[in-house]
Amino acid sequence: MTEWSYTVKIWAIRKRDYRKPYQVRWKVGIRPHSESFLTLGLAESRRAQLITAAREGEPFDVDSGLPKSLVAKERDISWYEHARNYIEMKWDHSPASTRRTLAEAMATVTPTLVKDTKGMPDARVVRAALYSWGFNKNRWKEDAPADVAKVLDWFKRKSLPTSALADRLLVRATLNALSKKLDGKTAAAGTIRRKRAIFHNALEYAVEAELLTENPLPRVQWKAPEQVAEEVDPACVPDPGQAAKLLAAVRDQSARGRRLVGFFGCMYYAAARPAEVIGLRVQDCDLPRRGWGLLRLRETRPRSGSAWTDSGEAHDKRGLKHRPRKALRQVPIPPELVALLRWHVTAYGAAPDGRLFQTNRGGLVQDTGYGEVWAEARSRALTPAERASSLAKRPYDLRHAAVSTWLSSGVEPQLVALRAGHSITVLFRVYAKFLSNGDEAANAKISTRLGQHG
């Protein structure tokens, strides 16, 4: 940690019989410092710098003897270099999906933080080079393709010093850049929030590295572009009858569909995320012959791409989303899902590691594979008008259907949030329309209660 002092004494220039005869001497606190110069003019210039800094009340670094402004200048590095240092600092403790998000954020803001745009390649080329190579630590030891190396060399030359971000107008321009997609359209609200949070964290790291004296972001009065609320659109959510038809269409379409009907069933009946179902093991399922069963969800297998994982495999392996690594979420499941999973275990068994769902070759279920099955199920189960709409467009809409069914059935929101793995805040924000649909039922309950004392 740097030790600063305001106690500074500067002596007159001393001339000696050396190769650099002109010596500037000063003291910070009780520690003496000196520098020698070839000419008197250079010595006078340095002494004037020190005197000006002392008169302006700057603190001096006890170790180097320099005022804070000169210390910052000597330590300063380019934004591109700082961003890579930030990525390196975060890398080992981040799951693969977070690594991708960090790289995407840095690849978005870095093109704004340049001295000029002369010779800058096409925006898509720049984004690909920065995202896939410049900010992917797994590839730093590889030789980048010539076209990528050319882009990265350009940023090494053109990147602004990190200290330039003390300029709040530059920070504002960077915030505007991270709120846009490559085509110039406004990014989604969640994307903007994530990128702004990462940019803020990178600036905090610059303060820690003493490249900035303070984080300028909180002082910039900037508001993200107006966004549509992040609510689930009821038009996307299948009702129980439609969900049953879709699951039947999955089962009946092919051998691959029969392998996946239980997979989709976990999303619909247990509100499980696809990445949670991929990692679900037989030993984490209680499947009684009668009545309700139980799923113990304990890990996710998100597909992040082999370039971002430590294992080199496409799927990462980690704990539940936004939960401690060993957290466990228990979800009671109705007899309908119990029957589906019992049939699945009888028909297909389990993978050597206990996974309930696997491909024909024993591999992890892929999003491309189950996505194709789902698209075919929609074409079979839905009417032409429904197929043309957003109804059940994504398999993830089954999870939304589960949560909305629970809410409309009168299950307490706190319990719904617990089973779905949401915070209560997120539940109220995302499922606001489904909560409001319960007003009439709530009013009826209140009237009944009041009537008991009438």
C-alpha cells in the first residue's frame, strides 16, 4: 500500500563533478530523495514540478518521492492492457458462462476507449477478435490468426491510457456504447445492466491498481435507455392443456423424442432450468410408486463452449444459479412427472455418472438436439395460428408455464420462488402479470374472511 505524505522540503539545485552534474534534492516526510540531470534546464524543470505540486497541496509518495500526479502518470497503462489484467484477475474464480459475459462486456466498451478510429477494422471483425481472443485467457498462449493479430495490435497502439477515464464525458460515451448492439439497436435491459456492472467493477479494479484516484461512474448522471419491463409475456406461456399436447407430441414424434419427454417434463412440472435437468442424477430423484415425488437439484451444466471452460468441454459444471456451490433446491413433483421419470429410468437407465438424461452415445443432452425436437413438437401439437405466434416458442417457456400454474393455483409466492430458485424480488418483477391475475380470487378470499365477522 502506498504511503503518502504532505511534508515536503525541496532544496536548491546542487552542482557536482559527475557525468550528470545537476542534482535535485528533496525530502518527503523523513526520507531523502534525489535525481541527477545532464543539463541545468532539465534539473530546473523537475524542481519546478515538485514545487508546483507541493504548493497545490498534492500528497507525495514516500517511497518514490513523487507527487501523486506523477506517480499516476508513471504507473498508467492502456485501457486495453488494464482490461486484460481485469479479465486475468477474474478468470480463475469465474464459471465459463461468466467468463463469456466478462469478455463480451470488455469487447463492447474497448472500441470506444481509443485515441482515434483511423484504421479501425469493421465493427463485427473488432468484436470477434476482442471477444474470442483479446479477452479469452484460454487463448492467450495460442498464436492468433493473422487477421486477428492485426486487430489486437491496432488496439495495443490506439488504446487510451486508463487514466483518461477520469474524464466523465468519456465515461458517458462508453456507457452509451454498451447500451447498443452491433446493429445500433438498443440492447436488452438485462444485457445493459450486466455490462454496466462489469464496467463499474473494472473501474474499481483500476482504483485498486492506483490507475485512477476514484471510480468516475457513480458521478456520471446517466440513465439507461427506456426498456420494456422484463416480464414474462402470457402469450408465450402454454396452458395445462397445450402443455400436455406438446409433451405428447415430443413423445410420439421419434425415438429421440421419447428419450426427451421426461427432460421437458422436468421443465414443465418442476420449473427446472434446462441446464439443471442436463445434470440431474437418478440418485437425486425420489420416485415413489404412488403420490408425489421429489427432485433435489444441486448442479447445472450450462453450455458455454469449449473455448471458455477449464476442461475443454462444451458444458461447464457448477452449482445452482445465483446460489452457493453446494446449495440444494428441493422441488416436490406431481405424480404425472413421477410416472414419466419412472418410465424413463426403466427404458433407458442412467449414464455411468448417474445422469438421468443422455444421448444415444451417453453424452450430455445438447441444446441444438432438444431444440429440434421441440420445434417439431410445436409443428405437430399447435394450430397454424398458434405456431405463428410466440406461444411456447422456446423450451424455456415450459418453466414459465410451471411457475405461472403454481401462482394461478394459489400457491404462496414465497413458496413458488423457493421451488423455482428465484428471489421473491425477481418473481414479482418477472411474473407480475400472473400475480395480478389473482386479484379476483384474492378479493373473494378477503370477502369470505370479512363475512365471518359480519
